[in-house]
Amino acid sequence: EPEVTQTPSHQVTQMGQEVILRCVPISNHLYFYWYRQILGQKVEFLVSFYNNEISEKSEIFDDQFSVERPDGSNFTLKIRSTKLEDSAMYFCASSGGTGSIDTQYFGPGTRLTVL
Amino acid sequence: KNQVEQSPQSLIILEGKNCTLQCNYTVSPFSNLRWYKQDTGRGPVSLTIMTFSENTKSNGRYTATLDADTKQSSLHITASQLSDSASYICVVRGSGGSYIPTFGRGTSLIVHP
């Protein structure tokens, strides 16, 4: 069964450094998402992406964050100048459609630890 | 402000027993409500989705109910198994142009043998 994959599974970085989290969505999906989950807290929406541009973004997704689909398979989240509070689990998801009833398939997540 | 509240925060049951998890929301206008299962260290997996006109939906041993008037939903798990141990998350989407979902904090379910 096709699945969303994410790399790395765990990323440790120093405060102030830039990180790139990578995702490979399900191959025939066209809509991509990033979420984060701070330890012990609820999942939070960051951004949705379609046709090489951002569809929606939350208040969390400020200028520190950017997304890109550099080729036909990868979808990346870049976090510049990381802060301690960026430590969280970051989930990528993809869906075949953008309708609100379309199922999003989540990847296993990347645990980001900022020291 | 859109909010989703879940109860209980955690629940411990014995294998084979049934349980019911609750979700209350304030998202308006309402589009749909999903229940997800999230295993530790993994991404959420969709169990059920319910729209405004649906009252009950089942997926194997999972049965979700929705009362759109009172803005409440429940997830009933029948004949629990050890593999049901996970966090169960209620997610509500509104209508009206934004697809940003509102997540609940989840109910942590532990099934003991």
C-alpha cells in the first residue's frame, strides 16, 4: 500500500541553524501539507501546498518557514534560524484532492530537537 | 475561536472491554468531523469521517456518532484489543473557504491484557 515517507526520522540541531525536513508524498497525490505536534500537545496545521504554491497557512507559518517541491517526488519544509520552541514532531501529509472530505495520509513524522 | 475538546484525557481498559470517547466542538460553520488513531511515534490514521447529515458511521470495531445540533461526537470501540492502545484524535473542519482543520488534544487509550 502506498505511503508517505519522511526523512530523517530524527533531526538534532543547534539553535539558530537551518534545517530541511523532507517528505515523499504518495505518488499520485497533488495536495501536500505540513503539521507539527509539540510533545504532549495537539497536532497543529502549518501549511497546505498545491500546484507549486501555498494554498493556506496558519499563523504559526511565518517567515521562518518555507516549503518547496524541488522535483516531482519530494516536498520539503525549511526552518530557518531554529529556536528552542521549534522542537516538535513534524508530520507531512498528502491527499488526492483538496476537498474537506478528502482523506489526508500522514507520514511517520520527523522529530526535530533544537538544542 | 474554533475549538475541539476531547474527554477523557486518558483511559485504561481491559482487553475485550468496550469504551467510548467523547468530542465536543465549537467549529462553525461545520463541514465534517474525523476520528484519527495515532500510534506512539507515528502519524495519525483516519478511522472515520462524518458530515453534517450523518449520525453514525462504522469501521470494523469502531463506531462514530455525530450530533450536529449539540456539536458532539463519540467514538465507540467494541471488544478492545491490545493493538487499540493509541491516541484517538477528533478533528473538525469548517466550511466557508478555509480547509484548516482544528485538532483535539486526543484521548490516550491503554488496553491491558
